[in-house]
Amino acid sequence: MAILVTGGAGYIGSHTVLALLQRGDDVVVLDNLCNASREAINRVEKLAGKKATFVEGDIRDRACLRDLFASNSISAVIHFAALKAVGESTRMPLEYYENNVAGTVVLLEEMRDAGVWNFIFSSSATVYGADAPVPYVETTPIGGTTSPYGTSKLMTEFVMRDFAKAEPKFKAIALRYFNPVGAHESGEIGEDPAGIPNNLLPYIAQVAIGRLEKLGVFGGDYDTPDGTCLRDYIHVVDLAEGHLKALDYLSKVEGYTAFNLGGGKGVSVLEMIKAFEKASGKAIPFEIKPRRDGDLPAFWADASLANTTLDWRVTRGIDEMMRDTWNWQSKNPDGFR
Ligand code: NAD
Ligand code: UDP
């Protein structure tokens, strides 16, 4: 039996595929490469000393899914494939709902037809919406999302919830990620954003290698200790390990359930800059800019449910996040290209 990983050539997917292969699981990767490189999987296979089956295809392509389920024995699906740029989603909402929500519905229909009932979904802290009290805890009702991207994650959780109510065989876990950063410690795989990065750490890393001149810090007047936003950054390898724990827990799940995957601590933008400078020995020039639309001042996870139920917790701190980001970026100044 193999695990199907959709979006497995992407940033979080590739780290998870590596962790699965390293513990001996068989893996089938389905990715349309709209935001990833085949090279990521080549490197994962080299690191693991084991091959994955790679299918270049789209989760919305029924014929492709049917063929994949017919020719591989799949025990569970880890579903990463999605579009993920918050700003772009406000300009292209239909593309986001079509890819992320309608695409997931097609995937679930084909899973049902193939008799595959185990499902792990990449959700996001953004499903808690703008007004949730911090730290975010799973008992807080989700909703109040502020972008089509966030709403696509919320809607997909509702699809999972409702399907699980109707189909007792369906077992589903939504993992609500906080802010994934870092890279595998080998420096062979990492985050490789197309164009100018939207996210903080890839932007900082590209300033450090000289591809970008200066970081803009979005807002210096928030009601936080140093005036900049607080986020709960989580090392991508810790996050990947969370998927393995969730996979092991699926057999005990009744229907649909959700877990926060975060470290439980808020770190400011200025603290991130300082930590990166320490790890890389590079100065990061920055300038305080106006607040970015839609940014929340501060949020972090209450991860105690994942700690106790999944027996999962973060083991890598900010120093490791920065060290591994810099190792990846300096070894691969042009990413996978
Ligand atoms: P990523 O863009 O690196 O990975 C997504 C992968 O899915 C890419 O390889 C892309 O080519 C593929 N893909 C997209 N649409 C597809 C489709 N229709 N069919 C097949 N493949 C498709 O992104 P990531 O950062 O690794 O994120 C993985 C998942 O985690 C996404 O669902 C994302 O929304 C979610 N998530 C990410 C973050 C984050 O900050 N990175 C935070 C919370 C949740
Ligand atoms: N940020 C910033 N400059 C950038 C990118 C991000 O100051 O070029 C800040 C952003 O305002 C937020 C934090 O860094 O407070 C994390 O942003 P990111 O986009 O990485 O993640 P988000 O929490 O928005 O998903």
C-alpha cells in the first residue's frame, strides 16, 4: 500500500515525502508542477535512497485520478495541492475556488469511487478568521476569513466535515498550519517561490544573497512589544513530521477532526530579522513600511491538542529555522533552477 501525496513536489509536500520515504512508506506523488520543480523529487529520492512514483497531473483531472487509483494501491491521501498566494487570491478568486475547493471535491469523489477513505488536508491558521482570540484553539468556531485563499481552506474543511457526516468510512484530519519556514538540514530541498516572495523569510533570504535590495517591514505601529506583527513560525521538518503522526492517528479518528500545528509562541518581524542576521552573518537592510492589507497584529497556536493526541511537538527553534533557511538559500541561490 502507498500514500498518495498531492502537491508532493511543493515546499511542504517535498519535506513530507522525504519523511515518508525515510520511514519506509511507499509514496505516489501527484503534482501538476504549477508551482514546483520535478528536481525537488529527484533530490528527495537521493536523500532518502528510495524512489517515489511521480505522476505529473492535476487533481481536477478525473481520468488521471482514476488511472492513478487503478494502477496503485493507495491506503491514504495527504492533500497539499493548492494555490496559496493570499494577495493573488483576491485578484483571481474563481481560480482559487476552482483549484482548491472544486479540485478537492473531484479528488474526494475519485477517492470514494476507488474505496480510499483516509484523508489528511493542509489547512491553515487563517480559518480562524480575523476575530478569534489568541492563542487559536481548535474549539474556537472557524469562519470570518478575510481572503478567497483563506475562505477556500474554510470551505474545504466544511466539505470534509459534511462528507464525514454522510460517509462513516471516511476518516479525515485537517492540519491547521501556522507559519512554515526553514528547509531540510541537508540544504538540498527548501522553499523556492516563483517571482518576488510574498512571505517574510524567503524575502529576507533573498535580500541576504543580494537578489533583493531591502526588506519592507509591513507596519511598525502595531500594539505588540516592538510594534511589528507576531507570528508562530514552525520549522517545515517539524511540520512534515506532524503529517506522519496524523497518518498514524487516522485509524482512531471518527469522521473529521482538526489539529493546530504550531509552536505556540509569537515571534516578531524584527526578532526574525535579528535571528536571521545571527545565523547568516549577513546584515539585512530594512525599512518600516505601511501596514499590509489584511495582516493581523498577532496570532499563535495552542498546540496542546496535537501535543497530547498526536504525540507531536516542535523540536526545532528559531535558530534552526534560520540556519536551515540560510543553508538552503546559499547553496541554491536560484532555487531548483
Ligand atoms: P507549494 O505551492 O509549494 O505546494 C503546492 C503544490 O501543489 C505545488 O507543488 C503545486 O505545483 C501543486 N499544485 C497546485 N495545484 C495543483 C493541482 N490542481 N493539481 C496538482 N498539483 C497542484 O505550497 P506549500 O507551501 O508547500 O503548501 C502546501 C499546502 O499547505 C497548500 O495547500 C497550502 O495552501 C497549505 N498551507 C501552506 C502554508 C504556507 O505558508 N506555506 C500555510 C498554511 C497552509
Ligand atoms: N512581512 C513583512 N515584510 C514582507 C513579508 C512579510 O513585514 O515582505 C510580515 C507580515 O506583515 C507578517 C509577517 O511578516 O507580519 C509574516 O508574513 P508572511 O506573509 O510570511 O505570513 P502570513 O502570516 O501573512 O501568512
